[in-house]
Amino acid sequence: MDVHVVVAPVFGTNCCVVVSDAAHPDGRRDCVVVDAGAGTAGPVTELVAERSLLPRAVLATHGHVDHTWDAAALCRRFDVPLRLHAADVYRIADPFGTIGRAGGSAAETSVSDALVQALDGFGCTPRDYAAPERIEPFDGPEAEIVAGDVTLHARHAPGHTEGSTLYLVDGSDGGTGVVLSGDVLFAGGVGRTDLPGADVEAMLTTLRQVVRPLDPALGVVPGHGPTTTVGRELATNPFLPA
């Protein structure tokens, strides 16, 4: 499968369009959209039209609003569900409350304020947010997410949020695959654990038991920032525990 990245103008979220290798008789290929950040609905819709794609689902690596802002628009436009781990579903109905906008620690408040300011610069306010009408959660430590001809392998990776998930994507034509790591693993860093629902011990367990066993050859498309590889992060990332 191929992965196309659309970078959101708000918080630079990497929105990924994962495209099946198989084509329908009419030439269209199935796809799923992962992490529909604010401002990605338009570019994703253009990409779908240009490449003759057929969206089958919108997915989220976790429930933070900078990864789900345009999910409702895309779900409505393509008549597809939002899929994410059951532990983060509660965030979809109250995206700002669940990152601590009202009260909370200074870190929580600064994130919320920064997000509101970024949305304001894009011409949006929290009142513009809408939750998708159809949400189809999955649960457990692992799951196969099948959406038309697209199959992703989900790995529950809590720590940044309760429902944070890695999505493993098979490589096109048998080539090396990639992992969509959300805000769990970045190039040179890992997800923060000072926001509501985050857990330091859960993150350490995730990094040891979920991230470290990954194939070093896998590419990594994180939730923000540049791409990397599992092998590079295992060798150089100072935040990955032994």
C-alpha cells in the first residue's frame, strides 16, 4: 500500500491517506484517511479526486482534537465512519475539555491555549468543532482494521492517551511497510505524558513492549514532524528506554 501525507496547517498534524494496491474494475482504489487534522479536508478531497480513490473509513491514532478536527467533514463527505480505539472515544464528544482547557496544570492550559490560537489563525473557533455522526471503535491490544481493500494492523500503545494506537501498513508490492505512530513516537522524541489521560508508566511500557519489538526496517510517519525509521529511532532516540 502507498501512504500519502497531507500536513495540516494547524499544529502541523500529519494526515495520512493509505491507498490499496488493488484497483476496482473502474480503476478506483480504496483508501483510508488517518488523523484528519484541521485544514486537511480540502486537500484530502482533492487527492481523492485526482487519484481516483474511494475512501472507506477515517481513522485516528488517538482522540486529541488536532488529529480529529476534520474527521466529521470527511466522514460526512464520503459517508464513512470514524474508527479509533475504544479508550479514546470519549474525547470525540468533548475534545477541548479532555485536554484540560478549563483549569488544569499550566502545561494543560498552555496546550489548550496554543491550540485555540492556532485554530483562530486558521479562521476557526472551538464552537466550529463537530463530532462525526458514526463512530466505530475497536478494542484490545491488537486489531485488524479492514476497510474495503485496505487492511491496517492496529497496536494499542497507551501513554500519550489511553487509546493511543500505532497502525502498521504493509509495503506496496511487498516492499518495506510503515508505521503510523501518531503522538507515541517522533523523530528524536516520544509523546508527552503531562496531559489529562496520559500516563508515564503506560508510555514506558508501550515503548518497551510495543515500539522496541517493531521491525527496524519499518518507516515511521509520526503525528507531527519529519518521517524516520524504526531502526534509526532504536539507535538514536534518547527517549526510548532499553
